[in-house]
Amino acid sequence: MRHRPSEDDIRTIYRASVDDLFDFVVRRCRGDLELAEDITQETWLRAVDDWDRNGLPERPAAWLARVASRLLSNHRRHEDVERISNDDPDTVADETDRAERRDRRSIVQRALDKLPAAQARLLERFHFERRPVAEIAASAGLSERAVEGRLRRARARLRGLLGNELPRNDQ
């Protein structure tokens, strides 16, 4: 059974592992030190929260590496997802770009409005609010895998609703 760590336990584990964790993350961030610092910090915030609730894992360093890997994976997924900008249309230099962005937002919003409320909210939390899967799962009382499955189904349904409405950027 996992025991709840004391503050001294946390400090000891932190001192013993933070440099190795940071090095691990830096290598996977391709040298992006700012991102590595953010991922390392977020990993430790999650560790303290989780360990306080669920007790100390058998192998804290492995737990930290796994969480850091997932956070980085979520970060990269967010980079790869085409986002519909919420930029103020007045900041876009070209009038055509402004009109296209307004049209695109309008088309997507109408499609989101046709989705079941739970699917629309899930897509909004993940893509627009940039919430990590783990956070969504925790707040919904679901596993991360369940949230990922629901995201896939919601995206597929949204794509079906959008059909050929949105112009492709691969020209």
C-alpha cells in the first residue's frame, strides 16, 4: 500500500531527482530550456498533488518520467493540431484573411453547436482552452484513455458535420 509522503520525503525526492528529470525532459524538448523548465515544474506540481492524495509511488523517478513524457506528448499534440485563432480580426493585416478567419470560425461554431453538448465541451476544453488530457480525465472522473477515445469520436463527428465546408490549407 502506498503511504502518504511527508514534506521532508517530498523535499528529499525532489533534491535527488530534479536534475535527472530536467535532463530527461531537455533531451526530449530538443534543447528548448524554457519548455523543459515548464514541463519539469508541471510534473512536480502534479507529483505533489497526486502523491498527497494517493500516496508515494513505489518508484517516484519512474512516475515523474512517465508524467513528464505525457505532458510533453500533450504539448506536441497541441502544437500539431490546427487551431482556429481567436485573434481579434482587426489585428489581421489583410481584409481577405479577416473575412476567411471569420467565416472559418463561424462554420466551426455552427458545427460545434450541432454536436451533443458533452462532445462540444470536450473539444473546446482540449483544443481552445488547451487543457491536457490528464486534467480533463481527472475532472470528469475518467481514465485518460477514455478521454482520448471520446476526443477521437468527437473529432470524427465534427469532421462529418464540417464535410467540405472548410477550405484546405494544403494548396
